[in-house]
Amino acid sequence: MKKRIVASAVLAAVFVAPAFAGDDMAGMKMSAPSASKMSPKTALTDAEVKKVDPETGMVTLKHGALENVGMPPMTMAFKAKDAAMVKQVHEGDKVKVRVESVNGRLTIVKMEKRS
């Protein structure tokens, strides 16, 4: 019985293998994702400061898509990683931000004023 199983497996391999060998996938496009679809780990998103609350460390932003956290453009308040960020910006400022999930909470980890 074992000899029949081994023989069947060998025969199957001989007849099936040629179907996968050769250049059957030559016409398929197997390129890497374009740079525009890939988001570098340090990508910053354009935003506008709508409100600053130094007491709570919150900054309300009208932001573009935050692709690294899967968030579409919207206006939302975020906790700033440190108080210095909150002191640097004012309502109406144009900024570039990086928002990440820190301990399960969306947090501004980097913020730069745009010129």
C-alpha cells in the first residue's frame, strides 16, 4: 500500500510540475507598490490648527488623510505628545503633523509650522 502511495505521488509530481515550470507568469505585472501608495514611517500630513487647549494638552486640527492610522480628512482634537508642541502653535496656524497611536490613543507625535 505504501508503495502505491509513493508511486502515485511521484507520478503526480512528474505530470503536474511542468504546468508550473516555464514562463507562465511572464505577462503578469509583479511590480512593487508605487512610492505614492507607500507612506514612509515619518510622513507628515498638512493640517490647520482650529483650537489649542494648553490646560488639557489638546490641539484641534483640520487635517488631511492620516494614512498611517487609517483616518480620512476631518477636524478632530488630538492629545499632543508633549506640552512644548501646544505652546508653539496658535489657532489658524498651518502645520504639518504626524499622528500615531500611543497606548491606544491617537496622539500628535510631531508638529511643525509650515512656512
